[in-house]
Amino acid sequence: MRVKMRFLLLILSSFVYADTYIHTSNYIDGVSDEIKQDSTIIVDRNGKIKSIEKGFINPGDNKFYDLTSYTVLPGLMDMHVHFGGEYQSKAERPIKVERETEAILATVHAETTLNAGFTTVRQVGDSGFVSISLRDAINKGIVKGPRIYTSGKSIATTGGHADHTNGRAIDDYEYPVPEDGVINGPYEAFTAVRQRYKDGANGIKLTVTGGVLSVAASGDNPQFTQSEVEAVVEAAKDYGFWVAVHAHGSEGMKRAVLAGVDSVEHGTYMTTEVMDLMIERGTYYVPTISAGEFVAEKSKIDNYFPEIVRPKAAAVGPQIGSTFNKAYERGVKIAFGTDVGVQPHGTNWKEFIYMNKYGMKPMDTIKSATIETAKLLRIDSKLGSLESGKIADIIAVNGNPLNDLSVMENVVFVMKEGNVYKQ
């Protein structure tokens, strides 16, 4: 009798909350240029959008969320994050940071980012396995956070922006090899890419020019030869990897775009020649304006940056906004990315403000963080918009972002794959 009763309860429970109903007065689907009104989004038990119906459909005995006082959007995506760290001034910086500390901090950064409405991120560079391990823990439900697509350790050339031995005494390190993410020559490029595959990465991150925060004089010199970056792209295609390139200087960008990379990050000194090549080849631009604004502001503070970094930070910040405006007006494809980890995690929303400040229409800023980011990651068939059959990543903000993009800070509801993490 007890077994029969337990079986009956199991059958009945399968009918409880079969679907989830969301009532919304205003929603942005990530595809249309218009805001849509008075609709019901129905999410099935598998975490997918079953349908979107006009009007407020009676949920019956199904789970129900009334979001009629808010604006509903697809889960946001940030294509340039660094979980595990945040830049600290010279005075605040610890003598050393262990990888275990990075991993612990990364779990906090992940949950903070999810609560900010970002249900998908692309981590482009860390100490090696932090984001790979975090991705797997999130996928297993052990840790709360957005789904992560990661490059693992970035690939650099000797002395390049992602050479982790920069600034260290020669007796304090062993010469880095391709497996460590430092290459010289096309042959070593294949070794480095294959190691990323072995590590479990989703894509490749190259530092094809100097960097603002690296302890080196130049922030924009080219650091990969044409044959080296072509070898990386060729190897990456064998494994179905995307390739993102950190680039401030135009020559490094040009070599990367000609080689067939998927996205250019930062793009500070991008020329019209590079823009036209990107348009021709469909290369995405991930601007990270908010990081530029952050470092420019901090460069005004004595002893915040090492003196070799300070002039680069002061110059790059204002330039990124100007470059972004020109690229947007010219028609370069743009995907949302912030470089949080330079600035504090959870402040991703500020990128919407800066994109709009430098000329992008409010709806285009939202599309850049939804359908365009999904296209860059090649997952637009299942994410990036509110449409029937897609995964139910749904957020709500308190206010209308088309009238005031600052409301993107006020995320009041977060659903990822049909599960509610914030309400």
C-alpha cells in the first residue's frame, strides 16, 4: 500500500508546475527593434521557452511570476570577463595571490555577475584552470553563476602582454613553453592550441599587441607575426574553437583580422582600414569601453598604477570611446564586453551607458548583449533572444532601458535555463 501511495504521489507531482508562466507588460526579445507588450512567456519543465502568447494567460496550477511592473529581457551576455581577480592599486596589492585564492574569488564573482543579469559570459584569459573548473562546477549545479565559455590561459609571445613571467627577475622563473601559453613561431602555435584543447577550453585568446596594464613600455605594438597568428587560427579551426584577440594597435589587429579571428577586443587604435576589413570578413568588435574609462580615471591618482602603466592608461581610456563611435557608425559588428576584473565585477551594466554615450542607440546596446553575443559564440540557435524553442534565460529590470539605460543596474529577476536565481 505504501509503495502504491508513493508511486501515486510521484505521478501527481509530475503534473504540478509542469510549466512556468511569466506575465509581462513590456518585453524586449533581442531581435525586434520594438518593445513588445502585454504577453505571457511560457517556460516548460526542461527550461525552454514553450511559447510566447499575446495577453495575460491564466496560469492555472502552474508556477507563475508577475513581472508586469518591469521590463523583461533575454539573459545578458558579456564577452570579456576575468573571474578570479580585480585590479588593485599599488598600495592595496598583496605581495602574491595564490591560484587557490583566485578560484575562491571567482565563485563570488560568478554569483555577483549572475545577479547582475548576465546569464552567459566569455572568460578570455586567467591563470589556466580557474575558469575551466568554475565552468564545470556551475554546469553541475555546485556553484551559482552564469554559463561560461572560456579560453583558459591566454596565448602570448615572449615578453608579450600575457607572458606571465613579465616583470620577474630571470632567476625567479623557468622559461615559459607553449603549454604555458607562450609561443614563438607557427610550430609552437599548434602546440599551444592543442594544449588548450587538452585543458578543456572552449576557445582561444591571443594577445596580438601590447597591453595597458602589462609591465611593459608599449601598449599597442604588434606581438605576433602574420604567420604565427595564421597558425593559431588554423589550429583553432581544427578543434572548433573561436579565436578572440586582445589588440590595441592597428597593425596587430590587421594581421589578426586577415588571419580570420572571430573577434577583436578593445580595438583602441583601430583604423578605418581595419574597420573595413572587419566588415568584409564579419569580424566582431568587443569594445570594453568601461574598462578604458576606469583606467583613465584611475590614472589621475598618484601611485595607483606602476609608472610604466600610468601614461598608457591615461591615453587609452578616452581613445576607446572615440574608436567605438567610428566603428559603430561605419557598420562594424559589435558584441558587448566589459573587461570586468579590471573594474569591479557586477558593474557590467555601465558598458550600456558608455556605448550609448558614444553614439549607439539604446536598443542596439541591448542587442549587442543578447543576439549579437550569441552569434559571436555560435549559440544563437538556442540563446540570445526570447523566442519559442530557445533556452529560458530571462531577466527583468525596474524601468524601461529604452528611456534610461541606467535601469540596467536594477535587475530584479534572473532566470537561467528555467531556474530562478533572483526574484
